[in-house]
Amino acid sequence: MSKKIVLIDGHSILNRAFFGIPDLTNTEGLHTNAVYGFLNIMFRILEEEKPEYLTVAFDVHAPTFRHRMYADYKGTRKPMAEELRQQVPVIKEVLKSMGIAIVEQEGYEADDILGTIAVRSQQEGLEVSLVSGDRDLLQLASEHIKIRIPKTRRTGTEIEDYYEADVKEKYQVTPREFIDVKALMGDTADNIPGVPGIGEKTATALIAAYGSIENAYEHLEELKPPRARNNLREFYEQAQMSKTLATIEVNAPITYSLEEAVLGDLFTPEAYVWMKKLEFQNMLGRFQVEAPKASAEQYFQEVTELSQARKLFAEAAKAEGVGFGLLADPEAQMEQEGQISMDSLLKTPEEQEASRRGEQVLGAAVSFGEEQIFFVKTGPEVTGAWLTEAVADLVKQTSWAATFDLKQQLPWLSLGREERNKTGDLLLGAYLLNPLKNDYAFDHVAKEHLDWMVPSRTDLLGKLSLAQAAREKPEELFRYGCFMAAAGFQAAKILFKKLKDTGMEGLFWDIEMPLVYTLYEMEREGVQVDGEALKTYGENLSGKIRELEQEIYQKAGEEFNINSPKQLGVILFDKLKMPYGKKTKTGYSTAADVLDKLAGDYPLVSDILEYRQLTKLKSTYADGLAGYIEEDGRIRSTFHQTITATGRISSTEPNLQNIPIRMELGRQIRKVFIPREGCVLIDADYSQIELRVLAHMSGDENLIEAYRKAQDIHRITASQVFHVPFEEVTSLQRRNAKAVNFGIVYGISSFGLSQDLSITRKEAAQYIESYFETYPGVKEFLDRQVKEAREQGHVTTMFGRRRPVPELSSGNFMQRSFGERVAMNSPIQGTAADIIKIAMIRVSERLKEQGLRSRLILQVHDELLIETWEEEIQQVKAILEQEMETAADLSVKLEIDMKLGKDWYEAH
């Protein structure tokens, strides 16, 4: 069997990947989508071909020898997008790190280099696979040279393969004749002028009939259509020039050796570092190499003796600051269960709980200098209880302390107010500095702020829990703890300074850090759920779903799988001939936007949309929530501070932020959330907080005055926008004004508003124009936000929170438009998020300061839910009113709506 060589057209594949994959950036702001797509295509090709040799060719962007032959020809090449241009040197460095041969030569394009190597390789008896997105290379196809053309889409990459016979079959010409077709039709992208008036169809027909431009010219009088005959006569010299420009050189004077192209092990330590740098996490699994050791690792020290642990903690207490990580896991106690000792029987319940907590502690890592990094492992001498107390005492004695994901450590680490005020969670600091990322773990922070390449938790522990790692990978657990502490110590001062320099120091210490403790307490409290009511709710949904199924079958005239888009598409668009049918590869689209257009005119479609809503309610809430109810009847969601770019809190497992409110049957799910016995639920919800923030931040006098009059803001807006007296505003006008009011906050376009209100884009544009005439200060504010975002690269909330807007510098119009909306709405949404966080912290603290048993148990966007003991109702209501309404000093009053009830539905 012949050996094989794969040749890749570097710029062409990079270009295809760039336009085929959504924009990606790493922590440093480097665009990476083209590199990522290139590597995926390359790996796929290599897996399919299994070649012995590999070479990648790149263009050198200068006039080629072919273009220099025509000094008077002024072709113009479209400039490369900046986001793509910056990725060219990166892919070259990545390929070099893998030991892949790269060839480029002044005066020759990549296709000349590839053509020369392909022909040489074929002559030496090799099978050639040439990968390019440029169909010009089809002229090189032969029995032994296969041209592979990838098409990258969001759904994946498809590859078309062409040998000589395949070119003839598809294009009706041979590979050599393909040059003449290209010369006749021209190509502006490749600076080939062609012959005016001759397109691909005519060019193909002429060359298929006559074999070449020259032969066609000799039979000029026979050519049809007449326009082609006349134009070829007039532009024959240009056609010959175009043929020269279109012909790939196969004898370019390049220095190339097959020995340099031998394909070795691509997954080198150097390439691993690049994958980490580019944050291509799913490519790391291809590597079998050990992660290069960070310089700090030589100083890691494991401690198991109590005397040495005491000595090291004493030394650490003298340092200015420390990085630490307490490693604990509830699973660690499982091994102890079932073993009852006399000692445990003598303990009080509180002492038993403390003991149980101590058994869950696996160790603690501390770093207080570049060479002082140690991990204290719990065992016979060092107990978990001693270790947690030692860490808390250490924090108390130093000027500052830093860790990662403090909330995860709080079940075992008790910090007083003094310690809380100087303990920084670097995960949150890194998030504030770059809120567009999706990971702020210590390895990411180390890379971004220290330029360290350190292994991640997954690299070290895989999918093991900390308790499993302690049993199965104790060495890796030791390294994990030390890396966390070392990165914490080294990065802390850098992050703290960056937060100060960017004006976010107060936001970090006064809002985000106190919120950690508030959220932890909310998670610990949880919310009571009536299991029986949830079961009944699910049964009612099932009944309603079955009824809807029968109605749908009756209206459709047959039974089918309603959940199958393919079957539903056939029913709606083939059988019932409804409009708006859009065919895709898998059938008709039945997405929500398509069905929404039909719902008003077709009751069947309206039923299908309701069916979808009900089945989602059933699976997500009726069935889904049941799995989260713990033994004490409560659900404990996890709250996150680093998910949204605007600063809003989110929740998972389960997500309680998305409890339905739009449809009545959805709202009824709130009835299953109940207070514990002796309590009621009090719900306090900010009234139009984002509009009030808009009024304050824009300084628009009319909007501020409207709020100061304490009248219906939507009715006032309708009155002014639609030029009707306040008393004569109709409900429809108020509803439309409400959509405009809230739409403005989210940077809505005339198209978006027209969709929301089912009106024309022209009418929607008029509504928006009238709104800005009424509130000119709002227009000035929004325009100013976009302008500042373009100049500074970010927008800022009232409290200094920054939201980068890289989309504004994109070469893509849709991306830039999205960036403009982000620039308009992020300061408003972010400020509202900051205000609710301040309110949460203050309300929670006041409840404790006044010695109340009532607790904050839930936050959903602009509302707080308090589980309130009946005897404390008046005090809790007073606290909510005072703290929520004074959380920020705005030019309009912050107002809340407050209700109480025996369940969340009644309280909302």
C-alpha cells in the first residue's frame, strides 16, 4: 500500500473555520474560533486518512509572481477581518508546537506551494489528500491526488472529496479544463477579471464544448450566445491573462523535504500548553502528556504531624497575607457511618454535629510566600476540628486572606465579622474583572493574572469527588490543594490592585463578598415544599395534557407524535397546508417563532403551543422538583454570582429563578412552596426597578417627574406618546406603552417591538421615535452608553460594575447590533442587580441583628421571599420596607410591593 501525505491550505481552512464557527475568545481577549475550527478539521482529516506525512502551507500576502507578470493590472484583495488576522500567527505557533511542517514562500500563494508539493509527491508514488476550501485546487485532482473541501457549519463539518473523475462528473470538465472555466467567469476574490458577461453556466458550456479558451477563440463565429462571442472577441487578451492568474504553479522553486513532513506525535507538552492557553478544554483529553510543572510545585510540602502543622501555622500568622483552601466533602463521613463509639454517645447533639463536620475535612492548603506552600492532611494526629479552627485563627491574624469559591468552604469554616471583612474570594474578583468568561477556577486565574500554566481540578482529579480523590488519588489531592493556595496567595494582590484601578474595589468588598455569606445562609435554610400538593399539581397537569392531546388529534384528523417536529411539520404544512412552512434538512421547522405566527388563526396550533407549555411544566417542575425535596421536606437550590455578565444572581439544582409567571397554570406551581409550621411567607418585590434606574441614570426630567407624581407610569407614557389625555388612555394604548417602556430598557429594535405588539415595523419605529421625543434624556443616555462602550470597551453600572462589550468591534453587523443593545441595557440591568444584592445583604443582617428567627430564603430577580414567624410579621415588614427602599439613593423613590400568604402563590 502506498504511503500517504496530507496537505492543508492554511489560510483557506482558517478562513472557513472563522466564518463557520461563532466567535470565541479566551481569557486574554484573543479570538480563537478560527484556530479551534482549524484544529478540529485537521484532527478529523488525520483520523480519516492516517497519513505518514503532513504539511500546512500559508500565503505570504504580497503580489505573486503571476500577478507581477501584469504590472498594469490593479487587482484588489479584500482585507482580512481583524479578528481573523490575529489568529494567523497563533495557528502557526500551535502547529509548530505539534512538530507539523509549515511551508510559505515570498511571491507564491499557498495553492502554488500545495500544487508543487502535490505533484512532486505523486511522482514519488505517494497518495495525496489536499485539504482546502478553495475550489481552484480542483484543477490539481488526479487519480492519486484527492481534493478535500470542508464546509463548516454550526451543526458540524461536511467534507466533499474529488478525484479527477469526480470533477468531470460534477462540473462537466476535466481538472485542467476547470482552469479555463475559472478564467472566463473570473473571480474578484482572487483578483481574476475574467470576461464580462460570461458567468459560470456559459463558461462551463464553452469549455465543455471546445476544451480551452484558445480553441473557443478559434471557433469564435460558432459561439453562442452572441453576447459571449462578442465579449470574448473584445476581452480575449484579458481572458488569457485571467487563465495565467487562475493556473496554479506546480513547479514552484520551493525547498521542501518529505523527511521534514514526517507525522510524529502531535500531542507534545508544548502543544498541551497552547491548548491550556487557548482554553480548548475538550482538546486536552487527546493528550497523554503530563502537564508541565509550575515553578511553585517544587515548594509543595505535605504535613501530617500536629507539631509541624502548628509550627507552620505560627509562621504563616506572621505573614502579611495568606492564600488558603479548605478541602472538605460530606461524602468523607460515609466511611464513619454505622460505627458508634462510647465517646460519641457521651457528646451533646451539638458536639456530635461538630464532630461529624470535622470528619468531613480532608485537609487544608496554605501559602504565605513564593516558597511557603503546604498542605496539612487530616489523620490520626491532625483532626478536622483542629484544622478548621487553625485556618480561621490564621485568617484572623493576617492582614488579608484569599481563597477560591469561599461559599463551598463555609459549611466547615466559621469566620467572624472581622475575618469576613478581609477574606477575598478570588473567583469573584476574577469574575468582576472579566464577567464574560464561564470559568474562574484557580487554574484560569493563574493563567490570566500570573501567566502560570497549572493543572485544573479535572486534570488532577478527573470527575472524582474530593472524598473519592482522598481515597484513590491522595497525591493529586495534595497537589490540587497546594495549587489552589499558591495561586490564591500570588494572585491576590494583583487582583485586589486591578479591582481598585478599575473602580470595582467597593463593589467587591461591600457587595459581592458580603453576599457570599447571605447566599450561603439562604442555601442552608432552603424552602419548604408540600410534596403532596406537588404530586396533585402533577396529576392535574397530566389530566390537562391528556385532554389537549385528544383535542389536537381531533383537529388534526389523526393521531401522531406531538413531540416529534418531523411528524408535526407533516401534519401542519403538508396535510393542512398552513403557511410559513420552512423546510430544513430534517423536515419542516416547528420552532416557537413559526408556530406563534399561526396560533392566532389556527386553534390547533394554539393547542400545540399550550401542550408544549404544559409538558414542560410537568417535566421541569411537577416531576423535576420532586427529586430535589430532601428528608426535611425542603429544597435547597444553589445560588451563583458568576454566571451572568450583568451581575444578576442565578440558581441551579433546581433553577428557582425561572418559576413560570405568565400563564395561570404555571403560576400555580408557587402554591407548593410553603412556610414551616408557625410561619408565613412575605414576598417583597421592587416596583419597576429597572425603569426607575433608567430615570435616575438618564436624568430625564420628564421621566423623573412622572415617577414623582406617583401616577401610573405606563399610562403617563401612553398619554404622552399617543398624544391623548391621561384619563382617555385605552387599555391597549397602556399595554403598548408598557411594552415600549420595558423594551427601551432592553434596547429593543423596531423589529422586536413589532413582533411583541403584532404591528408593522413602521408603526413600531414611530412608537419608539415618539417615546424618545417624550423622554429625550433617555435617548441621549442610551446613545452615550453606546459611544462610551465603543471608546472604552465597556459600560459601567451606578456601583462601578463593568460589562465589556467586545461585540461593538466585530466585523459582523449582527454582532455589532447586539453589542449596541448590550451597551444600552447592561448599565440598567446591572445597577438593578446591584441594588437587589445590597437589599439582600442588609435585610439578612437586620434579621439577625434584631434577634429574629425569620430568614431570607429566596431571591428571584427583583423579589425577596422571607419565611416569617407569625409573631415577627410586623418587624419583618418594617425591615423589608426600610432596607429595600433605601438600598440606593436615586432621584426617584424605590418602591416595593409586599404581600404575605400561607404559600408563595398567595404571597406574590
